[in-house]
Amino acid sequence: MSAEVHMFGIKNCDTVRKAIRWLAEREIDSQFYDLKTEELADELIIEWLDHVGEDKLINRRGLTWRKIDAEDKILNNQEAYISLVKKYPTVVKRPVVFNGKFWSVGFKPDEWNDMFL
């Protein structure tokens, strides 16, 4: 693949580890960005929201979501989503992946076959 894959996630996340292994087994180069240590630009978060949508991007079932204060869960505009992701980056479903053309959230091998192969 000519375009490098960009993956955003958390190193100790089982799903992210499966995704990294899947790419490596198929010899697909990827650049990993750790959500716990990387500063996310507003423009990147906006791009995620535009391409995958709020419902796919935010994990409302995870531990991070349960720990967030009620006022931070009021997501009535784009700025609120940006603020949420910057303040609590682990609320993002993982991994978020860009293959050079398309954005994807989560690891689904069947979809990834179509996306990468």
C-alpha cells in the first residue's frame, strides 16, 4: 500500500493490539498515535466527526464515559465534542484509522479487508 495508515488508539487496548497485529500480518505500514500521550488538534477531531460521526466516535458504554461529569456529557455542538475528546481522549472508540482515503472506527476484519486489501 502506498499511503501509510494512521492509527489512533491506546497501546494496552486489546482491540488496538488486534488491529496492529492484523496490519502487521498483511505487511501494511502504519503509524500509531497514542491517545493518552498525543495532543489532538481541533482540526483532526473535526475531521473525525465529519467522516465517522459523533455516534461512532464516542464510546458511551466504556468506563471513561461513566466517569465523566454530567456537564461534560452535554454534547449539543461541535465545540462540546472537541472539548470532550481533548479532555477525555480515552472516550474515543478505538482504533480510529485512516488508510489514505477513508476513516474507520473500531476493528472489524471483514470491513478492513475491503478497506485495505
